Amino acid sequence: MRRKVTLKHIAKELDVSISTVSKSLRNSSEISEDTRLKVQAFAKLYNYKPNLIALSLKNKKTKTIGIIIPEIIHHFFATVISGIEHVANEYGYNVIVCLSDESFDKEVINMEMLANGSIDGFIMSLSKETQLKKDFHHISEVINQGMPVVMFDRVTNDILCDKVIIDDNLAAYEAVHHLINKGFKKIALITTIDYVSVGKLRTEGYSKALKSNDIPINDSIILKIEDIENCTEAIENLFKNQTFDAVFAVNELFAVTAIKVANHLGLKVPQDVSIIGFTDGIISKYSSPSITTVSQNGIKMGNKAAKMLIDRLESEEEEEEHYKTEVIETHLVERESTL
Amino acid sequence: MRRKVTLKHIAKELDVSISTVSKSLRNSSEISEDTRLKVQAFAKLYNYKPNLIALSLKNKKTKTIGIIIPEIIHHFFATVISGIEHVANEYGYNVIVCLSDESFDKEVINMEMLANGSIDGFIMSLSKETQLKKDFHHISEVINQGMPVVMFDRVTNDILCDKVIIDDNLAAYEAVHHLINKGFKKIALITTIDYVSVGKLRTEGYSKALKSNDIPINDSIILKIEDIENCTEAIENLFKNQTFDAVFAVNELFAVTAIKVANHLGLKVPQDVSIIGFTDGIISKYSSPSITTVSQNGIKMGNKAAKMLIDRLESEEEEEEHYKTEVIETHLVERESTL
DNA sequence: CTGAAAGCGCTTACAG
DNA sequence: CTGAAAGCGCTTACAG
């Protein structure tokens, strides 16, 4: 077992001081070409690589980004991580990922942990519980300590920082408008509980679209789902007890479940009922029929978030707190689930 | 902006030495209860948290695990990360994720980077390119330096280390056997190029099942797909030019694509052709018809891999290199795509 | 041109 | 009971 070689080893072996070795390897002109080359050759031979932890401590920057997300199994979040990773790598950053599992406590613990020196800045999306509690002290604390934070998708107005979002309200509006244009008037909505920020915004977009077309809002065909794991039953009830000719679902899970339920009840999609989902993920693409959906480009969101964070980290001056909110554009991907 | 407080600050403020502060906070009995409590109170008030980077340097362990995987967008890999995360967290470890994008070079760069002090050990799955090149020097190097590595799913016999796999060969055998039991004799195979270890093993299982039932292997209904992105065309050709009554696909993408192709060509699944996939992911579950598949429990694999790594990290003695290979059991999930 | 010293933030064996 | 010193692996201002 060949232990990692350090400056100390090299110095001893070559009978020079550690400073000289360090300077030689950084090509300092202070050092004679002679010793410089000698040291460099030796270092190369023994495959010397500086210890990044030592550098982090010395430089007070780690070149790593902390990501805190509710779930990694959601395709959308995986997509965002991928987007972050690629930009981060390009700029020489690594990425450390923590999952909050939609829990406030885990979100707090993870943030505090990472904030103690492990990373230079955060990219995060709020857990459901955090959104429900509206307690963001852990985030403002981190920001107060001078650590930049970029929030994406599930954000809050209560915290001032850089943000990357889509216009959920507008995107939903457009999706519903699309259905209205096709001549549908009875459009059901399958959404989440209001405290999930994006669900709420998408619900508002739905309402706005109906209103602006003078279609009355009918609460009996608006389904707010609490327990996502068991959404099938709730959706089944909706289909059994109400009639409508189109459905707008605020995520792809609800959309695909609606299709399955419709099929079971002998309804054909899109002939009997049209369905539009949200988030252009793997499910929408491979469902049969494939699902018309609002595409929400996670890669792009991740890219942007990483770029914003790194820009802030690397801008020398402490920027006079000029926070930006980037809106990533969405568009409707028409597939088989709508007429 | 309130900067993070350090031992030094506290020491100065309380007019004691740094050593005293450190010992007080670690509850050393060396220190009088008086000062101990005083220091602790002060630290609590100012929300002191030790700098983890400094601790890492001092202790020569970082309490973080490096994960290197080909892709995060594959549901299976996301699932494994999730499994790793949860066990890691339980034991106080963080997780740093790097993507190789199926590229040998990126895999090497990422490993070298992380090996320079950032992590205590690796959990990884080989990139396709690495499997093709059969060049594993970066891995043996890391192991030589005394850093433990656990490989999962895409592993190699050329490296001695802990491994977590499923019995791909057996699982495929059982899946195909299931089809044979249903009375099918013409069973097509949709698989990957041979250098992908798991694809190869699954192909072998397929062959074994046929042989053991005296069914001749017919190369014209074995499709080896090179370009996964554009597998539709290849699968279409298979369906157009050959006849068979069942399909075994080595991943869920191939399985769902087969279903879509069959539908387009007017074939009904499972009435006209039965289909079995591999990996029990989101696609299999939400496809219509939902897909009968070999479940490959990524969460469990991740849990196990993390446990093995942490065990090795925390076992005092340098274990006399007794490496284990854990086989996670699979089973067939019967759904709608088979009769 | 080279090296000793100080420092990043911490811990701990040792002296007093 | 308290603190100075050494050390983890590095960098850099300063002396010589």
C-alpha cells in the first residue's frame, strides 16, 4: 500500500524545505529553474497531488456546491442535478447532494452540516414541510453568514436570494387555454395541496384561464390531492362522480394516473377525455398514450442555477446584494393525450 | 453579516486559551466545571459549530462518501443514490456525487479529484467506456492508496474489492423460463452490446434458459442495440422482419419501446406478443400496459453498498483484504404485458 | 535563491 | 485546572 505523498515527503527526500517544494510546484519564479525542475520531476514520478482538504482550509473555499432537494427519485430533480453537475464540473466544482425527504428537520440538519465549512454555496429546492411551516430561518442564517444560496422551483418570497423558476402560473394558464381553444369547457383540475408553492401557482393559472374565457370555476371538478402515494383512489372518485371533457394535472404522476383510471372506467384518452400534464419527464414520454405536457426543462434550470451560484462565488466584490430571479421558459409539448 | 465563530473567537472573548475552549466543548474532565459550563453557554449563544474541513484535516477522515455513476437520470441509479444517502446519513456521512457520463476520461478525472482528500471511500458503477476499454488502473490506484471502493451493478472481475450485484444471469434465466412455462417458444431478445457487463450476463441467462428447454437459439430474433437513444428503429425492424410470440428486453427502455412499436404495427400486448423487461422502474409501472419485469431493487443495492463501505471504513483493523460480493435477490413482478 | 514562520481551525499529548 | 506546543497539509509574506 502506497500512501499518498505530501509536500513534506518530497521535501525530505530532496533535502529542501517544504516552502521550496510548494513554490516549485506552483512554478514560482522565486525558485531556480534547476530545483524547480528537479522538484517537479520528482513530484510527477511519485504522482503528487495536493490535498484538497488542506487547500480548502487554507483558502477558505472548497470548490464544492451543496445541493439540497426533497427527493432524488423524482425525474425532475435528477434532471436538475445533472444540469448543475455539468456546469459545476466545467468550472472545477464538485457537487455534494443531500436529500431532505420532504422533511423540515432533515433539511435543517443537512444545511447546518454543509454550512460548517464543507461547501461554498447552496442550490436548493424547499421540502414540502418547510413550505407548510413557512420557517426559513436556517436559510437566512446561512445567507447571513455570507454563504450564497440559489433556490429553484420550490422557492419562497420570504427569502431574498437568487432564484431559478418557471412561470408556473403562466404555463398553467397556457396549458388550460390550449384546452379551451380546442373547444373544451368542462376542464377538471388535479392539483396538490395549496402549500406546495408550485401547485398553488399552477392552480391559479388554471383559474385565470377559465375566468378570462368566462368559464365559471366549478369546485366539484377541482381535486386537491394530499397523499400523493395513494392518489389513484381520489382520482377514481373524481372520474366516477363528475363529468368533464378534459383534465389539467399539475404533475405527470397525476396525469398518468388519470389516464390509467380513465382506461379502467372504459373511457378513451383522448377521444373521451383529453389530458394535459406538467413536467416533461420519462413518464409522459413513455406512457400510452404519451402525454401532452408543459415541459419544464430541469437541465436548463440546473445549468442556470449553477451558473448563478458560481458567478456569485467568483465575483470578487461582495456584490451589493443585487439578487436576480431567472425565469426559464416552458412550452407545451403536444402528444397523444389531447385531441 | 455575522461570520462564523471559531474557537479562537471564543477563546479571546472569554480570555482563556484555545485548548481550554476545545476541551470544554468536548466535555473533557480535565477542565473545571465552572469554565466548562461558561464556555459551553457562550458557544451555544453564538451558535458555534466546529469547522468540518479543519476536523477532516486533523482526523484524516472526511465522513463523506464519493459516488461515481454513469448517469443520474436513469431511474435505477437515482434509486441507488437514494439508498446510499439514507444509510450514509444514518451513520453521519455525507455523499458527494460525480457523473462519468459513460466516459472513461470523466470517470478517471472525477476519481482522482475525489481521491485527493475529499472523501473516505468510493461507491461506483463503471461507465460503458471503461467497460469497453477494460482499463481499471484508476480504481486499483485508489485501492492501493488504502481507500476502500465498493462497486455495484456494473462491476468487473479485474478489480478485487467489495461488490453489490444482482445475479443478472439467473434473473434473466428465470424471466425467460417464465415465458417458456407459459408455452412460448419463439422468444426474441432485445439486449445491449456485449461489453456492457450486465447486458452480457442477461444475454447469457436468456441463452441458458432456451438451451435447458431444448429450444434452439435463433440469432435472427436476437437484437443487440448499440445506440440506445435511437433504439426505436432497430426494434421496429425486428418486429417487421421476424415473428415471435414473446420478447425479453434487458432494460425497461427497450421493453416500453417494444410495446410502442408493437402497438404501432397493430400488434396487441400481451394478446399477440408478451413482453418482459428488466429493472422495476417508473416506466414499467406507468406504461400501458404496465410491464412485467425483473425487479432490481436499487434502494436495497444502495443500502447494502453504503453499509459495506462504512463497515470497512469504521473497522479499526485494516481487515485482511477479505472482500465480499453481495448478491441482492431479484424477483419477477407480473403485470399486464404478459399473458 | 532558499527557508523559517505564521496561519487556515481544530485536537491532544505534555508541562506547569 | 490551564495553556503552550506540535501537528494535519498546504501557502505566502518576510528574512537572510
